[in-house]
Amino acid sequence: MNRQKLRGKWDQTKGLAREFWGELTGDDLNFIAGQRDRLIGRLEAKYQLSRSEAEMQVELFERKIFSAEKASRLH
């Protein structure tokens, strides 16, 4: 996954991030600003996850977003 891709699509996907992780606030999402490391850090803090658990969740989120994006381009 291209980290720049998440940052570039952040305005479109931050609502989905909030659905995925309901405890993230608007302030959290603004702070994260599409930066993967910031997202991982916030997930560690908010959900008391280990770094590897937070990274796995972010990977799942990225796959979900970008696979949906690919599917919409095919139709």
C-alpha cells in the first residue's frame, strides 16, 4: 500500500475511518491527517492495542478502502 495514497485520499476516507473506529473523534481525524503512523498511534492509545495489532487494523482498513475503489472503477 502506498502511504501517500492514504494521505491523498484522507478527506474522502476519514468518515469511513470514523465508522471503522468509532472512538476516533473529529479532532483525532484532523490530527491524523492521513498519516499512517499517526493513525496507528491513535489506535494504540484509544483502543489500548499493541503496535502490531494497530498496524494490522490499519492494513485491513487500507485494503477495504482501496479494494472498494478498484471495484467502483471496474463498474
